[in-house]
Amino acid sequence: MKTTFTTTIAALCLAAGAAFAADPVEGMWRSQPGETGSTIDVRIAQCGSKLCGTIARLNGAGDPSVVGRRIIWDMQPDGQGGYRNGKIWAPDQDKTYNSKMTLNGNMLKVEGCIAVFCRGQTWARLN
């Protein structure tokens, strides 16, 4: 009886761990250099049931007030390595766009779109 109870508890803990596992896109990412040659490091994490990204570090010249600002929000996984229905703030233009992302190993293609026209970068995983 005690063995059955212990086995049941262990199985429930493993199932709960899988249910609360981090999304593969979570972590720290570095952008490609912008017009000034600077990059930003963005931490992507859960925000409720969706994903968002916050600028954690500015590497190089630029406005230091962007650190701590949310750059990505409302991103939802599509189940195929992609993320849709989010928003992205473009610091160089101070504008917000509809956004999508595609994860490919340690590279993340991040795009902001107006209608069918998209502009983006490929970010590299830092951790």
C-alpha cells in the first residue's frame, strides 16, 4: 500500500513538472546590431498564459532608458516552433507592430509586420 502511494505521488510530480516546463523560447537572446552597431539582450519569459520579452541590457551606444522596457508581449506558441499574435516595439522607430517569431535551435527569427509586409532580425540565444 505504501509503495503504491509513493509511486502514485512520484508519477503525479513528474506529470506536474512536464506541465509546468519552460517554453523552449524562454531565456536570454541577443539582437543583431542596429544602425548604431549596438545590440540589445532580451529576456523572454511567461507573462500569464502568453510570452513577453523585456530588454535586459543595451550593448553599445543608444538610449539607456530602453533597459527594462517590454519589447515583446502577447506572444503565443503555435505548436510548430512558431509564435504568433504578439506585438513588438521597435526601439529604433518607437513604433509597435504585430509580431511573429520562429525558433530554430539557438536562433530566433523575430518579425514586426504591417499587413503582409514584415521586417525582422534573427536573434542568438545567450542562455
